[in-house]
Amino acid sequence: MSETKHQLLTLLSRMLKSPPQKALSLFTSSAHQNLYHTHESVSIIIGHFLSLNMLSQAESFIVRLLSGKITSPSFTIISLLPYLTNTSNCYDAGRVYETIISAHVKAQLPVEGALLLVNEMIDRGFVPSAILFNSVLKCLVKECDFEKAWWIFERNKGRVGLDAYTFGILIKGCCENDNLKRGFEVLSEMDRMGFSPNVVVYTTLMDGCCKKGEFEKAKRLFFEMEEIGLVANQYTYTVLINGFFKKGLRKDGFELFERMKREGALPDLHTYNCVLNAYCNDGEMRKAFQLFDEMRQRGVTCNVVTYNILIEGLCKQRNVGEAKKLVSEMKSCGLSPSIITYNLLMDGYCRVGMMDKAFYLYNELKSSGLSPTVITYNVLITGCSRSENSYQVLDFVREMEERGISPSKVTYTILMDFFARCNDMEKALQVLSYMKRTDLVADVYTYSVLIRGWCDEGNMMEALKLFEIMGEMELEPNDVIYNTLIHGYCREGSSYKALKLLREMAGKGMMPNVASYNMTIQVLKGDGKQEDAQNLLAGMLKSGLKPSNTLSL
DNA sequence: GTAGGGTTAG
């Protein structure tokens, strides 16, 4: 008999005679001696725990096994299972399954393994608890495999434990997968199956409605929820308030915030951050700071996000000095600036042309242990490309790639914009073809940059080609693109082409800018098309725009 | 301890 085999047998017999904790320590210390463990030795430990109803110990032991911290990683729990659940063992096989599956989920192993075990468990006539089933469902939804989660639910809903959480997880999944309709179906299904929806379920679905811009549906859910006697909590209000603000419904957002306070649902950190963000986006910094005081007076502790919101507001107003002071303030409150804080402040400095300060912060963030992100580089590259530091643009591209950060669609667009502004459309298009070789797809912003480039060069043929490609790709051109093309056509004196685009954009409900109107009217006049010019002027006045002073008819 | 809300770049 080999030396190690002898050691193992000795160990096994000692473990069998010892109480669980002692057995475990014997096992753990043996793991350092390069002993090759077998299913028997591992199952003795787990069996000890299970037979003494020490489920959490068994579970944490299995988690350690699964993460390869106890024995070789090739030791899979699934191969252990037959030893634990065979008929000669006294353990409750259902409980063994629950313990192992739960450990599997906690160890964040691929969910397929857990699913396999759930199915096996069901096939052997055991009923997974709601807690267990939910945790597996949640994993599937998290891994963006919602269809699979749905299928598992549909297939097993009569054979597993279910509760309100199950439906909450499914509704969240529906919303994240852009399937609001099915979210509502889950809510009815829940009712049909005899489970009462709770505030969380309603809140989740309301959040989904808001994110899809379906405010009427969200409001209806809110009323429905109150009708069945459920009381909205901080989450419910915050979801709605944030939803309103995100869609520009400022008045509704502020009204709901006041109502929330009246109803006694105390706004918390998230709520205040939402409302603060709304003020900052409106440039209402005075009101933002009043609210900042209010939240602190009410004992709500602000966090890094709160400061980031205020810092962004100040930076967007070009008040980087005050923003910098807030960073010092947050530090003195014991809050460490996050990478977002740095990105915001660097962006602020870039916007006011203080590139040296931005570079200084870039070095500071690196030495503070934070890692620059693709956004960090996008900020710096944009800053360089629009300042005297344009020679540094490619240095930062190189640096980000050296750090293993892949350029995003935004990075490529910034670079296209940079070359287009240098009147180097050849390079700009090279960037586009480079981007297409990755799996990134050009969007409206990308095309607007290139179209503006061609228009600035006076090459309307190429600009129009890109405009047509956008149509083929079913990308809806925005007002920036229309205005750019209109300017281009006016510059080359093509009054009717400009007029056609003006009408096209108005037909799509977009508002041409004043310059587009002014230029088109002037070019029409130059072409002797007085009637068209007059009509356009009338249309312009009707939509509330003021013609420029230089316009004489 | 199994479900819900807030911040950055073109």
C-alpha cells in the first residue's frame, strides 16, 4: 500500500470517529499535506454536518469545495452527489440537493449545473423550496438568459415552491428584456395562482413602465396598488419621481416629491439624489444646494453619488472652482472620490480649456489606486482634440490600449470628429472602417459627425451618401443631422434641396433651428423664389422663432 | 437573506 493511501485511510477512520468540528479540522489540515481526497473523505464531512442538521456548515464547506479552496478543482460536486444520496446513506436526499444547489449558487458557478440538479431533484420526486428555486431563477435572469428562466418557471411551476419573490424576479426579468406586456401577464398570473402582489412587485413593474416611457401605465399601477390597500414606500415614489424626471416631466416629478413628503413616506438618499440630479440638469444650482441642506438637516447621509451629481452640475456651468471645493469637502467627510468623480472633474477642466489641471487629475487618480475607464480616456481625448493639445490625442489612444481598455463607440466617434475637424475625412473614414471591424455598430452620433465633416468640406454628394446609408440601416436621423445638411445645401446655393429637408424634418415633428430657416430663406430669395421664401418665413413665425435682423424681404 | 430606486464621455 502506498504511503499516501495509508495516510488517507488513517485520516478517514479518525474522521469517522470524531465530532464534526474536529473532523473538519482534521480534513482541513490534511489538505495541506497534498493528500488526494476521495468522494468518501469529502462525503464523511458533509454527512457529519447533514446528520447533525448543521446545514449552514455543510453549505459553507461545499462552497469552499466548489471554489477549489479545499481540494483539487477537478473535484466536482455533481460527482459527489451519488455518494451522498444513495440509498445506503442515512441523509435526507432532498436536503442534500438543497444544500448542494444553494452552495452552487453562492459559489457563483455556471447556473447550468444548478439547473441540472434542480431538474434531477424534481425528477426524483423532491420539491425544491421557493427560496432555492428563486435563487436559481435569479441567476438565470442575471445572466440575461430570461427566456430560459421563463421556460424553467413555466415547466416547473406546479412542482416547486413559489412565493411573491418568484414573481418579482420574473417581472424584473420581463422589464429588463423589454417585454413589459409579459410583465403585466406575470402580475395577473400571480393573482390567478393565488399569490397576492406586494409593493415590491408593483414597484418593479412601475420601474419597467417608466423606463419604457409608459407613464400612464405606471400611474395606473400606482392607483391600482393603492386600491388594493398597499402603501407606496420610498422605492415606489423614487421609481416614479426618477421616471418622470428622466423623461423631462419636471412638474410631475417635483409634485410627486412633495406628495411623498406629505404622505409621510420619508425621502431617502436615493430619492434626494434623483431630485438633486433634476435640479442640476436644469442648471438650478441654488435650489440644488438648498435641497442638499434639507437632506442633511433631515439626517439623510449623503454619499459619493450625491457629490458626483452636484459636481457635474457645477462643471456643466463651467464652475469648476466650486466643483473642486466640493471634492475637498467630500474628502473631509470621509468620502473618497470615485472614478466618476475624477471623470466629471476632468471633463469640467477640459471644457474650460484647463488641460494642465485635467492632466494633473489624471495622474492623481492613477496614483490613488483607481483605474481609469474608457470614459476617462474619452474625456481626455475630447479635451485634447478641442484644445491646443491635439497632438496628444493619439498618445492617449495608445495609452488606453496599453492598459487593455478597448475603445468604445464613443471613443471612435470622438476620433472621427477630431479628424473631420482637421479636414481629414480620409482618416475619419479609416476610423469608421476600423470600428466596423470590431463588433461596434455606428449610430446616429457617429453618422452626424461624418456628415458634418463632409458638409464642412462642401462635399454634399458624400454627405448625402451617408445620409442614405443611415436610412438603409434604419437609423432615424436627428435634428442635428438635418440642420447640418440644410446648412450645407444653403452654402452651395441649393435652395430647393434645403427646403425639401426643412419640410421633411418638420414632417417628422422636429424643429429646424433659426439658422436653418434664416439661411434657407436667404438662399431662396437669392434664387428669386420670393413666394417660397415668404411662405417659409410665415411658417417660421408661426412656430415661434424670430428671424434674424439681417433678414430683409 | 430570495424580489425593487440614484451619478460620468461623443
